Amino acid sequence: MLTAAPKQIHIYLESNPNPNSLKFVINEMLVPDGMSFDFPTPASAEEAPLAQELFMYPFVERVFYMSNFITVTKKEGVEWIEIQDTLKKHIKGFLEAGKLILDKKAPQAPEQEETDTIKKIKAILDEYIRPAVEQDGGAITFHSYLDKKVTVTLQGSCSGCPSSTITLKAGIENLFKRMMPEEVETVEALG
């Protein structure tokens, strides 16, 4: 009788502009493409078993899942060199055991009617901004558009990143002002 070979998970680490966040990149997809799950507190990780386990470490402040990576944000005063192998080993063991990182099926975003302006804003986010933010271990999503103001949500390593305000104003806002000068005057992040 043949048995299935144990799952082989490979993880490599990537730093990002937020010195308190580290990206753990896995050799397989963890959540559906384009979806992300941000857990800023242990209570928010109620349906995320891996995040719950990571929060048991006193140095873990935030956990974020997206496509094939997990971004962990640590507390100040702890160095990555002291904890990164512990976290990598924990994540690897969890995934190799075949456990699910979410208890329930990933929720789907509700369909809603959008104006041409909102479609254009989302297209710019998807094409120009989202890939760079994901590369840094975070996510940016459209929240709202009103009175020439675009509001976005920053998650993962972008939450609390010292350079996120500069990136938002000098990078993202300027890009929108150049590409949509009649429609966008300012870009802000929630929180």
C-alpha cells in the first residue's frame, strides 16, 4: 500500500521597508489570488489557526496572509536575527502538517456597481501600485472615493511602516494626480 509523501514546504525570507516586518514566502499559494487577510490583534485571528499560534509568541504584533506569503510584524526591542528561525520553523511545521491557515472558506468580495472613475482608480491600483506593495509584504485595497479623495486601506507590512506615509503622499498620490488630474486631488489611508 502506498502512502502520500509528506508535504514539502520551502520558505525564504524577504525584508521590506518596514524594519519591524518580515515576509515569509512559501512555495505554494496560501489564499486565493487577490485576497488578503490582516490580523492586527490576537482577537482578530479567531478563524485563523496559524495566526493564533504565531500570536502565542510574545514578540509577534501582527500577522498578514496574502497569495503565497505571510508577513509577520514584531514588537519593538526584539531583533529579527533572534526570532526569524523560530517563526520560519513554526510556519513550515504548520503547513507541512497539512493544516488550514483559515478555518472557513475565504469570503468573496461583494459585487457592487462602480462608476467609471472608481474602475479607473482600481485599475491604477492593480497595475501600478499593488505589485510594489505586495513585493514589500503588504497590501493596498481601494476603500472609497468621494469629493476627489481616494481612500485606501494599507495592510501587512505597510501598517505602521515608517515610510508608508511618504510612499502614500509622494508616490501614490502623485501618481493619481498625474494620471487622473481632474478626478483626484488627494489620497489617504484609513487609520
